[in-house]
Amino acid sequence: MKEITVSELKKLMESNIDFQLIDVREQHEVDSCAIGGEHIPMGDVMTNVDKISKTKQVIIHCKLGGRSGAICNALDSAGFDNVYNLKGGIVAWANEIDNSLKP
């Protein structure tokens, strides 16, 4: 599984590079703390693969990286070679990038 750090994601967000960010947490988690991107709950990802780009970099995140890692592995098995897990999830983002967030 390919991974990306929160500092690498921040650089992507600040650049003009086109990428897709997908949050696989549950709705109540997104409602309390989010960093942007599309919300596709973990249980709905595999039935919504048509919403996931096959041509640009796709970064999947959750709270700590476990759920998003499982989704990355499932998407890898489904033929996606452009998906990256956000290492440490939104908790790492809150700790290293924006400590005003409370995941």
C-alpha cells in the first residue's frame, strides 16, 4: 500500500496539482472535524468506485489510517494503482498541521 504523510498532503493542497481526497469516516465524524474532500463512508466505497478517479492521485483518509488503509488495499485489488493512504489520518493532520481540529 502506498502512503502519503500529512505534510506531503499539505503541500499538494497548496499546489496546483489536481488530486482527489476521500474521507471514509462516518458522517458524525465528518460533521465534527474535516479537512475537505469528498465523503464516501467506508461501507459505501466499493459500491461507488465510479466516483473514484483512475487517472489522478487519490488520497484516502480516516481518523488514524486503519480504515483508509483497508480501503486502499481493496481498491488496489480492484485495479486502482493511484490510491494512497494518509498516514496517521486526520489525527496526524490535527497534531502536525492544524491543532485547532479536534478529531
